Amino acid sequence: MRKFFTLLWLTSILSMGYAQVRTVTGTVKDSQSLIALPGVTISVKSTGQGTQTDEAGRFSIQASSTDVLTFGFIGYTTQEVEINNRAIVDIFLESHDQALEEVVVVGYGTQRKIDLTGSITQVKGEEIENMPNTNPISSLQGKVAGLTISNSGSPGAAPTVRIRGVNSTNSSSPLYVVDGVLHDNIDFLSPGDIETIDVLRDPSSIAIYGLRGANGVIAVTLKKAARGRTAVNLSSSIGFNRVIDRIDVTDAEGFKKLHDADRANAGDSKFDYTNYTANTDWQELILRDGFLSNNTLGISNSGEKSSTHFSLGYNKQNGVVKNGDYERFTARLNQELKINDRLKIGGNISGMYWNMRPTVITFTNALWAAPIVPVQYDENTYYSMPSFQRAQVGNPIATLHRMDNKSLPTGYRFVGSLFAEWEIIENLKWKSTIYADLGFNNTRGYTPLPFYFMNLGESEGENTITYDENVRTAVSQKQEQFTRYQQDHTLTFEKAIEEDHRLTAMAGFTTVFTHNQEISGNRRDADLNIPDDPDFWYINISNPNANPGTFAGQGTKNAIVGAFGRVNYAFRDKYLLNATIRRDGSSKFAPKNRWGTFGSIGLGWVVSSEDFFQSIDVVDFLKLRASWGKIGNQNGIRDNIYQPGLSTSSSAIFGDNIYTAVGPAYIPDPNLRWEVVGGVDLGLESKFLNNKLNLEVTWYDRTTTDILTSLVIPNTDRSYFTNLGKITNRGVELTLGWNDRINEDFTYNVSANYSYNKNVVNSIGDNINFQIFGNNQANLTETGKSIGYFYGYRQIGIYQSLSQMENMATMSNSRPGDIAYEDVDGDGVITDKDRTYLGTPFPPHNFGININLGYKGFDFLIQGQGVAGNHIHVQRRRANFAPINYETNRLNAWTGPGTSNVEPILASNRGDNYLFSSYYLEPADFFRIRTLQLGYNFSTGLLNNRIRKARVYVSGQNIKTWSKVTGYSPEAPISSITAGGADNGIYPLPATYTFGVNLSF
């Protein structure tokens, strides 16, 4: 018996030894892509002790050899795994279509993607974090169907953004929502701070935002602390910008040849080039390679009761034009505190400081300056242009050096919020949030004394040096203040009833108050020169009595009050309903028309969840959706415009006194009311072949009625701002993707998107055919055509001879060598009635392609993007105020019958050839290699596991563009709605080359 108990005791001791707690490690990966999964929750089933995987998918946990580990992650099937005496446990989780389980941002909340009834596309923060753009929106170009972005290479410049075309003659820019705060731009954000960006495009998605969201919404979610750990993340890159597509202009030899022909054809004598022996490339002298650097450092910590995320950002961008720079510093703090199981409070504050050296020279100056002129005579003396362009075109380098660093713009911006969330009872939450957005911009400027200029002798004349004694030093100051205060209060009920019903009902109240003001002044010193020292650049520096200045100021105030409600319902995850209603009031409209009620409804059917669909193996998911909605719109209109305004007009002399007349600034409309944007959205979402292939197709029809437009009353110079007309945008959006792996080492993903939008102005002025001209009548908005279309003469060739002209329609002073225009009205003569539709500046076709490859530690990305169907107005070529340098297309100018049927004769005095026509339009179709990036992810365990993730990469952006555009960029400027598409020397969009590193600790 004693031996039996001894044996039993030894067995129990051994069993206890085997069951002792040990460290279990492992890696969690996706079973299909074999990509490591960060954030997977691992818990010990017997004790409840838990942890999460890091960025590399690794975990470490204390457990006994007989325990069971539970692995859970959103979008994946939960797994339970027995340890069985193992020290390393590697797991492959099976996805139940993670993309459909993803959460996207909707107004005042979030929603599962599978439950959406509208068009929302999400872009992850890691997709834009390593892009060399100071503005994160620039990196969305080519990624989202229905999103048109026109970028600028100017340091610190914001892109122009359009969602599903242009739906108003006023602003068509989208609303930006950053963690609930409404903004007009997000230039205060560092790309490394962004978790996700959601682009909301249809009425069902944007109706909840009311009158601010009518042009579409871009919702940004910022990073917060990861649960259960402390993390430090660093993203840093350096690189340079370079202009690789320059405008071809003639050198000195080519200029002399063309200028001689120009003067001869105009009947002028030959110019004397004796002293003009230079061959100056003005473009080369003003351009440079611009250094850039983007850096973000994030530190986060999260515990059971609180979480903190702090980040710092620094961005530096030197422009490709000499002496133009932009610098930005950002900081952000996010804090959340769980008071108890029902109450949570938190806040977020972001700060930004920026400064810049503005570009002080226009590109047209460098393009127009004659190349026969040398640059500089001595330190304070520059060469002036030849007499034929001296009064109109300055020495570009003299301008660059004289005004360098003579403007000092700086700015601060602070965005903050505080919230409290209280779970009143189970499934019922109240949330209140207050926000503030404060911006302060300051600019001080200085006008220095001019340089001396050497005028080279012409026609046996002597060289002379001139100095403008009339120019005096001057200073200027400007201060701007932007404030916006917002409060949101929502009550949300969310409940799942058994497994059949899921209901979310939300009601809320919001107010937004905006106040902008600015004041400016300048003073010119008539007696003593103001020193070239920023310490003296203030308008009180000189005697105000002897040197009176000019001063100006303005301000605006407006307020919005809104109440809203939304219901989301899903039955068995198959039948979906989304209904929204919102009532808004705006101070911008007359009191009797300030309030409007709008709403939307969306329906969805997950066909693949039906029993009859289960036998179709090739289709894994299929959803049909439809939505309809109406939204009010006030974007882009001035405050109080429904009230009378006064302005100064003509003057009159009575005796010894001059009196200024005051008259109405415009004709007010006391019945001014909302624009109304309504639309229908029909879509299909599907996945095939074990979720490897995904397809999304959307058709939409969006119409804006009661357009708010300023019209010039016929036969007067008085404007009238009122509601009139209708604009329609109809289109199709297509997104297609393939995600697969060849083996454990090689993965790849290919996606493409395409969108088509047709814009039509259905009426202007309720069947009264008003016309809205833009850019000196080069653009026109009228009934039956697209908004802001190009309006001019259509070139059909070149008049070759007088005999030919006898059988063609001509202008009264047309001659051989002139542009032949189409006789549109068929009356036998060319008049302004023959101007016609020539195309649109807004691209109807947008497309993009993204290819991601992964092999072991390497990753490779290529992104392409392009547009088609629009044109660009080459306005820089239409200058005829003086002889200017020629672009190389003019080397093929008409010199006699049969020599050219495209390029007109060189003769600056033939004004008919400078009329706006299709000759000055270029097709703006292009395809661009937007991004090319190669990265390497180092193996885990660097520096004794202190570095959890390390990646280095090299990247090129805008490195190759296929286009017929002869300017610096084929991206037509579309910021102006009724006068867009003109290239009058736009800032180049350079190629960017960077080297970067991502580190996680």
C-alpha cells in the first residue's frame, strides 16, 4: 500500500511539473495571403489572460502545456488550439471575407461595409503614409472611382477635388470631416497620422451631413492608441523633386529666325542683333531640384482604463522654382479615459505651424523673355529685355533676386474636440462633442528698391544704364483669422434581436458657427527708404502723415443649425434599410427661406445569402443596392447676399471738391433659397473564386435644381444673384480587383477603377437662356451643354491663297496664312456667331490601376492614373501685347501655300489668329506612372527584439507621363468652375524621388 501511495505522489508531482506555466510564442497569418496579422486577440481559455499580436503578427503569452488558446480577429473565424506541450504555436486564420466586415465611417458613426446601401470607398492610412505629398488628399489620385483630383507642384498647395463631377456654378469642393469635425481642407494633417479615409459619394451616405455635404464627403479617421500595449512608430523619408517635362521654346538662333519672319510679315524693319549675342535658357535658370522631407513620430499607450496617442510631424518642401519653399510642423494628442463601464470621456487636439517663401516669378515671364539677352552685368545691374518687349516682359532672374524672401507668410492652426459618451442603459448611448477650429495667418511684405538695368544698344545706339527713380520702398501687412465652433449631440440605440434582426437608430442635434475676418494695409515711403530688414517691415515704420497708406478689411459670419435622424436595419444580414432625415437652418438665406428638410433612403439585398444561391460556388458574395436622396446646398455663396449692398462707382466734381458716387453693388433677391441636390444611386457588389476576384459597379444620376448663380443683367453692368436652372451629372463607376498568392513566398494584388461622368446644364434661368461667360469669353455656361465648356472658333485649316479664300467663309480682314475658321451658322462670313462648343476642361473619364507584389521580405508597388475626354486651353501662347519668345511648334509656321495647314503665319499684327479657337486647345488625355515603389521588410527580432518592424523603401512619383500636352503638366486647372482649364504658365508637377524608412518599437 505504501508503494502505491508513493507512486501516486510521484505521478502527481510529475503532472504538476508538466502543467507548469511556460512562455508560448508564435505567429498568426492569413490563410490565403500568408500576410502576418497584427492586432489578433489571443487568450488563455482557462484563465482569461490575453494579449495581441504585434505588427509582424507575433505573440507571446504565459500558459500551461495543457491549456487551450483562443485566437480572434475581426473578419476571421475564431480558432481554439490546444498547446499540447508546444513552445511555438503558429496559426493560420480563415477569413470570412474581412472586406465585408470592415467598418467604414458614416455620418456621426460607423457601419459594417456589408450593411452599406450607398457608395463608400475606404483607403487605408498605410496606402498614403509613404507617399511624398504634404497634403494626404493628393495621394488619393487614381485610387477611388468617381474621385477627380488635380494636383499642383507648388509647395504647400492643396489639390482641386471633385466627386462625381461639378454640380453647381458655385463651389463644388467636397466636405472634409476629421474625427467628426467639419473642415474645408485638411492641410493641418500629417499623412502619417491617418488611420483611414472614406470617400462618401451617394445621397444615402452624405444626406446626414446636410447642407455642407452636397458635393460629397471625405471622412478622415485619425490614429489612436492600439489596445493593450505601448508602441512607438516612426515614418521618415527624404528625396527631391525634378521637372522632367519642360516647355519647348526656341533658343537664340530659332528666336532670331522666327522674329525676323514675324517682323517681315508685319511690315516692320529687321531688328539689329549686333549686341544681342547671348543664348539664355531662362527656364534652366529659374528651375532647380527641390529637396523634400516628410516625417511622423507616433507614441501610443493603452491600458484597461485609458489610452493616449501623441504624434509629431515635420514636412519640408523646396519648390522646383528657385527660392520657393514650404515648411510645416504638426503635433497631435488624443486621450480617452474610461470612467466606468458606462461612461467614457476623451479629447483630441491638433496644432500646426507653417511658413513659406512664396514663388515670386511667373513661368510666363521665363517663357516669354527673349533668349538673346544675357542675364547680369554686375552685382546690382541686370540686362533689360530688347526694346520690342522691354515694357511688358522683365528680366526673370532680376525679378527672382529682387523679390526673394521679401514676403513672410506664416500661419497657425489649432483643431480640438472634447467628448463624453454615456451608456444610459444597455444598447442606448448618448454622446456629446464640442469642437473648435482656429486659424491665424499673418503676412508681412517688403518692396525693395529696383536694380539698375543695362539696355543694349540697338540700331547703332549706345549701351545705356537706367534706374527707375520713381520706385520707392514699401511695406505691407495682412492678418487673417478663421474660427469655427461646432457641437454635436447624438442618441444612439443599437440592438441585435436574436440572429435575425439588427437595428441601429440615431437622433442628433448640431450647430456650426463660422467667423472669418481679415485686415490689411500697406505704406509706401516717399522720403526715406525703409531698410531691407524684416524687423522694420511694419506699416507704422514711416510717418503716417507724410506717407499715407491704403487699408482694407472684411469679415463674414454664418451659422448652421441642424437636427437629424437615421435608421439602419438588417434582417438576417440579407435585407438592408438605411433611412435618413435632416432639417437644417442657415443664416445665409433670407429669414423666410432659411429652413429646409431633406433626407434619403437606401435599400440593399445580399443575394448570396439566399438559400437558392448556395449552389452557385463561383460567386462568394453578391449584393444589390439602391439609394435616393435630396440634400440642401449653400456651398460657395457669400453671407447676407440676399440683402442690399453698396459700392463706389463714378465720381463727380462740384466746385473744388470731388465726390464719389455710391450705388447698388448688385440687385438683391429677398427670396433667395437653397440649392437642392437630388440623386439616385444603383449598385452591385460581388466577389468570386474564393474571394479572389471582386467587382463593384455603380450607376448614378445626380441633379441640382435652384442653382445659386450670379448673372449680369442684359444691356447693363449690374449683377443679380438668384436661384435658377438645373444641372445633371450622370455616370458609371467600376472597380475591379484580384488578390491571390502563388506560394508561401509570393503574393500579388491587382486592382483597377474607372469612372465616367456626363455633365449637362439642363436650363439656365427657367427656360430663359442666360449665358455665363468666363475667362474673357473662352468659357461658357448655357443650356444644353456641359458647365464651363470651351467656347470659340473651330479651326478647319489655314487659308492657303486668295483664290482658295474666294470659296471659303472669311473674316473681313482675313489673308493667306491666317487660321481658317468653320462657318458654323452657314452665312458665308466668319463672325462671333460662329463660335461654338469646343470641349470641356473637366475630364469625363477617370481611371487608375494599382499593382502590389510581395516576395519574401520584398514588396513592390506600381500605380498608374489618367484621364480622358477633356481639353486644356494653352492660354500662354495667346499673348500678343508684345513680341515674345516662341514655342517650337511655331517653327512649322505657314510660309506659303502648302507649307502648313495647322500653324498660322508669323505676324503679331494679325489679331484674328489670336482669337480663342480650337488652335489653342490641346487634348488633355494622359496616363501617368503615378507611383513606383520598392521596399524591403527586415526580419523580426532586430536589436534584441526592441525593433518590432523595420522597412526601407525607394519610391518614384510622376516619373513618366504619356500625353500630347505641351505644358508642364496635362492636369488642367479646374479650380474655377465657369472659367477652368487654362494653362497660363501653371506651376510644374515634378517627378519625385524618395528614400524612406518605417520603424516600430
